[in-house]
Amino acid sequence: MTSRHGTETRNYELELADACAECYADPLGFVLMAYDWPINGMEGPDQNQTAILEEIGAAVADRGFDGVTSVAPIRKAISSGNSCGKTALFAWLVDFLMSTRRNTRGTVTANTADQLQKKTWAAVMEWTKRCRTGHWFEINSSIMYYKGRRE
């Protein structure tokens, strides 16, 4: 017999997994669902972040990945100054990919080791802790993986 609390937890996890599956080609929907907005005065992605998330979602849908056959990668360059939300956007995309796809693997790079450690990867760690799916993952200063699946 399962306790009421255990049943509620199991139901929450199933609902969360279903919500992530529904966001397979919808990174904006994932970001809006996966974080408890508002955060630090932000109500959600700004106009530029929203446009990029929608563009990436459309590209994912257009490719029609079936989970087996490779498709062309999505390439997106964003040139801008400081404090425009690029790092948060990148962290959201990492959480989106990790949460909506099984066995996701990737490499995170930056122009310098300092930028990677103190900005890019620090943002991934920060946003993953805030993410509703964050408890699914182990994350430290150099790696993120689904618990129990480090390989």
C-alpha cells in the first residue's frame, strides 16, 4: 500500500513528465511551465528571448526528429552586449533539451575558461536549481546528467 504522500509525488512526477513531453518542440512553453515565475522581477522571457525560443521551436518541429534518424542541427548566433539575457536563454535551452529528450548529450563551450565557469555554466547550474525538473539531474561545476545515467 502506498502512502498518500507517495501517491501525490508519483502523480506529480508523471504529470511533470507529460508536461515535458508536450513541450518537445516548444521551448517557450517549457520555459513558461518549468520555472516558478516571477523570478528576480522577471515575469518570464523578454521579447527577444521569446522570439528566439519560438524560432527554435519552429525549427525543431520542421525537422521532425523521430528519435532515431539524425536531422540537421539548429544553428543560432546571437550578437549583443551585456545584460541582454543570452546566458539565461542558454541555460533555459539546456534545461529544455535535458528535460524533453532521453539520453541527451552535449558540450558547452565558451570563448574562455573563465567565461565558461563563471558565467555560462554558472547560469546553467542556477537555472537548473530553479527548474521544476532540476531534481531529475545531478549537476556540478563540470557536468550535468540524469540521475543514475552518468554514462
